[in-house]
Amino acid sequence: MIISILPFQSKIYSKVHQKFDRYEYGAIETFSQAMINIQNILSINISSQKVFELGSGIGLIHPLYFSIFFDSVTSIDVD
Amino acid sequence: MVANISVEKLNNFGDACFDENLLERLDITYISNFKITDFSSMKVKYDVFYSNNTLEHIPPADIKRILLESKRILNPGSIHLHRIDFSDHFSHIDQSISSCHCLKYSDTSHNLIAGNQFAYHNRLIVNDFIGIFESSGYKIIILEKNIDLVALRLLDSGFKLHERFASYKKEDLATQDVVFVAQIIS
């Protein structure tokens, strides 16, 4: 399943990595796998979902990736 | 999976410039200084409520408030999806300690080094989170545990836990991170 996120590596990872130094590759793998599970179990197409992101340990980078999976994303800081 | 990724957005990202318009182009709204009480004034409804490596840094009482308040902005059938990192975060940079190292300390001792806004860690165990979700009206429908076998061996060989953690199963204490999905039931 991890191969399904190759676009991240080839097209996006290098650009993000140039800009930020806190990128956590494993989180994307985990996220991708979780999305697959949700689609399979709940029979929903996640690409048309609206997402509210409570927070991410890797900061603002993550919602950028979410935008590829989801219809729209709202992200907040948790103080 | 690839077929469900927005090809248009992926192409946009491939040539992404990190300028002030990037979030707008990718349809991301970024809000800072958000308060729990702000949920009540939000007009948009969501399908997924997500966090990554975040819930372990929020006090238990506030997690419950977030779970209850988040129902205001979720459509029927919506899901919560969270990845939680239970490991001692100091072990990420200190190879001499294990992922369960922080479980040896009392709350008072742990707060001496982690009781601040930068390093706060609630040290809840996976079952604690399940309990908070279930008592807040959610049902866990997916739970993927990642057990740290090094930590499990340490615990099996007599690692001295603080009494706060003495009643937990070793497999739960050695759970390094989880991804889980929950649905609203009430």
C-alpha cells in the first residue's frame, strides 16, 4: 500500500523538504493507510470529504497534504 | 487509493510555490488562536475530524470537551480519525532511553521536565483514550496499534513503573502509537 504514496515522494517531498525541516515521512504513510481503511470499511470516497484538522505534530505541512486527499481542509492551532 | 487522490490538486502541488496564496489554492483555511468555544459559532459542517500527534499533548479534561463540542460541526455519520504518539518524546532524540521511559515517573516528577507548554505530555495509555471517546458518545470502529517490542521486552524484564501505570497490560504500555477511527453514536 505504501507504493500508493509515491507521488508524495517524487513530486512533493523534495519541495516540502527544501522549505521545511520538520517533515515526518512516516506520518504520511500512516495517514495514507488510515484513509484506505476508512474507504474500505465505511464505503466512502474520502476525496469528497471536508476535513477539520485539530492539529498536527508536524505543523502546517500536514494540511497541505490533506488537501490532496480531501475536498477541503480547515486546520487550527491547538494551544 | 491513487485513483481517489485529486489529480488536479496533485498537479498543482507538484509545482507548488510556498507563497501566501498556497493555502487558498489548495482550499485550506488555517485558523490560529482557536478556542474550544469557537465550535459553537462555526457554520461549516465537516465529514472528518482529524489530528496527528496532537491528542497526547492535550489535558484529558480538554480532550473530552473537544470531543463533545466537535459534534456541533460534524455531519451525521462523520468520523474522528486520530494518530496518537504515546512514546516518551524525549526518546525521539535520546537513544539511551526507551519509548516507555516516562512511565517510571510520578506526575510531579514528570512535570518538572515536561510540565510546560512546549513539552506537555498527558501520558494517557491507549485504553484511557478509548474510555474518553466512549464516554463522550463515540464508538471505536478501527484501532491499529503499533507496539514497541523493545519497550515490551523492557517491561517483561522488570522495568520499574510508577504505580499510576501498574494496573495496565504490558502490551498497552508498550503501545508506541495508534491510528483509530471513531463514529458518533449519541
